[in-house]
Amino acid sequence: MAASPTLTWIWLDAAGRLGNRTSLPRDPGSYLLVLALLRGQRRLPVGSLGAFPLHRGVYAYCGSACGPGGIRGRLTRHLRTGAALRWHIDYLLRYARPIALAFAMGESPRECRWSQRLGQLPNASFPVPGFGSSDCRRKCPAHLVLLSAKPRPSLPPGSPEQERTCAEERQALKEAVLFLLETFSYEAGIA
């Protein structure tokens, strides 16, 4: 059995910024961008798809970065404030805050398999049909998955409650996604 590629996690700062972009490889691969939409029931424009109501919650966007710059180039672009509106995710990033990212290197895109598996989590859904998957050959419903519908309200910055809440939410989210992505074998097509 072939070894599954390593899934590397990076937690972003409170403003959704990456501390050191050189920590990302220039190699091709697939990535997962975890976002928090903090305001509820927004009707957001998503390019040619139209406008959709998106609920407050935690979302995962699955993508691939096989072009120039690889994972570093793509994720640095996604995290850049004020980037041109090119991909569906660019529209959502105007309203949502990135909280974490994960990636696995390799030429074979994994975003379809990841989004399909994430969509099978309890209470997960595909809130915008075709989001990130308009050129998908596997006919995925979308590459954006709503993972949880109500993140906790903001607590005073720096308070013990806020630090504990953030740590608990990060750990719970990481465990859920890692469990899903790492428990399937390479032959099953998840890695």
C-alpha cells in the first residue's frame, strides 16, 4: 500500500494572515482553506453564479494549485487583501475570515475527493451549487462546504474565555477534518 501524502496544517492569525509565506511550498498540490463567515444570512455575489444567502458559520474550500508558484502562489494570492475577483473563492474572501489552511503536495488534484468527503460530515452542506467546481469533471456539487452553522459569538480579546474558546474550536475543527482526510487509504482516492 502506498503511503498517503502528508497533510500539513497552518493556523492563521486573528486577521486571517499567514505569518510566513515561505513556509508554503512552491510545489503543486491540493489545499483546504477554512473560513469563518461571522455575519449571518448574507446574500453574497459569487461571480457568474449569482448571489446566494450564506449563513454564519465555518466553511471549507477545497482547491488545487498545479500552476506556476504551486501551493505558495495560490494560497498567498487567496490570502492577499484586495486581490482581483477571478475565482469564486475571491468573492467569499471579501466577507469571510480565513482561519486555517491545510495542504498536501502532489500533481494529482484532490479537491473533488476532499469536498465530497467533507460533504458527508454530519450537518455539512454545499451552500452554493457549482462554487469552485464549474470546471469539475467529476460533477461535484461544489468545492465549498459549510461545516458548521454557528460559530460562537466574539468574546473580549485576550480574555481567558476567548483564548480557551478559540483553542477548543480550533482543536475540534482540526480533529474533524483530519479524521476525515487521514482515515481513508490512498487507494480509496482520498489522499
